[in-house]
Amino acid sequence: MFDVVIVGGSFAGLSAALQLARASRSVLIMDDGHPRNRMSPAAHGVPGWDGVPPAEILIRFRADLAGYPTVSFLNDRTDDISGAVDAFEVTTQSGECIRARRIILTHGVRDILPDLPGVGDAWGLTVLHCPYCHGYEVKGRPLAVLATGPMAAHQAHMLRADWSEDVTVLVNGVDGLDQQALSAARIRVDARTFLRLESGDGIRVTFQDGPAADFAAIFIAPKVDLAGSPAVRLGVGMSDGPMGPYVRTGPMQQTDIPGVFAAGDLATPMWNVNFAVGDGARAGAGCHQSLLFPDFIPALEKEAA
């Protein structure tokens, strides 16, 4: 039996593992090698790693953990988690059954991109989600926001304030945008119907009528999905965020199931490498404390907001 099984081996999971490794606890990190930001050529705003490809950062993280003999890796997906504190069972996609005293969920979320030709190919390259992560590299150039909901206006106002004076909202059939406020902020609104997006040096949008439009990048706030994830199958409590559900956690990243912790993109409505690393460290420390003092880190109350 492992002290802890960590489901997800990206930034949050590896950060949690490091805290437990330094306490010489037995840890198994399960991961299938598909981190959410694998398409991005660089991670920005990460102290000491600004501009470094996420894959390179993860290689360094794993190299750090390789020096701790109590840490193991398993390249597999989690099919199910059952049991209770001190007696969890994790079933893998390949059929292996693994026992653990504690669980840390760090498997991330699934992005639901608009069903438009070219969006998937450009995702992480010229179709972006975060001005803090990617805005500096395209500042001062024409930018667009592809509306997927009310967050489009929020993103557009941010970009117009500090990244570019040339911002367009591509309405994409979304209702409820305050077009008067957008116009007052000198943000253009384009309600034409899409045909396709084409990446090159920037990204071109072709419409059913009128001329194409060229932008340095298009920002979107993608909806996210946890359907069928280990967190859902385990039954942890969820909250509704602006882009979709996320796992509700307490001060030490504990969920409302005793012995289960969560960190990273699945446990916050704000996604950032720095947040994932910090929350992962907190989850690792909280999980360790719960092994030593079972009543010291209580599970979050089911009714907590």
C-alpha cells in the first residue's frame, strides 16, 4: 500500500509529490503523458522559467523527484477510485489495482473548444486563453476575443487596457454581450458568421461575407469539462466556475471526502502554472499532515460554498 497515490503528473501533481518525498513517504504518480498545456511552445510568467517550454519544465521537475527513492511513476490512466481513508483502491485503465491511504487529484480538466474549423489546430499557438500567460508576446498588435460566453467581454476589456489598442470581439452567435460598454471602451464588435480560422504569422479569420480579418492572436475563455474524470467518479463536491465545474477544496486543498485532496486546474477557476505549483505544494503538505494527525486536516464540509 502506498501512502499517497497522485492522479496526474503535471505541475500540481509533481509539486505535491515533492513535499511528500521530502518526508520519505511512499508516493505513486499516475499520468498518461498528456498535460493540458502540451501544445504551448512556452510558459510565461513562471519565475525562473519565463519563456521555457512547459515540457522542459516538467522534465526538470521529474528529474528533481528522481532523487527520492520513495517516489514511483506509472504511465497509465485512472479508471476508478473506491474505498475510504486509509483504504483507497485505484483501478487503472490497464486493469491494475493499487491501494493507497490517501489520494491527491491533480489530473486537470478537458477544454471544450468552439466547433469551428481551425480552432483546434491553432489552440495554444495563436488561439490562446490567458493574457497574463501569452499577452506580452502579441502586445501592440491587432487582437481578437472569440466569444464563448460572458467572459469574452471581460477578456476584451483586459486586453484593451494593457495589451493592445486594437481589440475586436468576434461575437460567434453569443448573446448577452454588453456591446454598448465594449464600444465605449473602443473595442470593435464583429457579428459576422465564421467560415474558418487559418494560422500562419498570426491568425486569419474568414467569414461568410465581407473581407477576412487578420490578428496576431485570438483569445478565448474555453468551457471546461470534468465529466467521467476520477474526481467525478469518486464523487467529490463541485462548485460552478465561469467556465465550468471545479473541485471544491479547503485551506489545505482537502476535498469533502476524508483523505482526498485536489490541486491544479481541476480545483480552481483560475488556471496558471504558478497557481498549480503552489496549490500542489499545499496539497502535498496537507496530505502529509493528515497522515500524521488524522483529525488535524478535516475534510471540507459537504455544505461549504
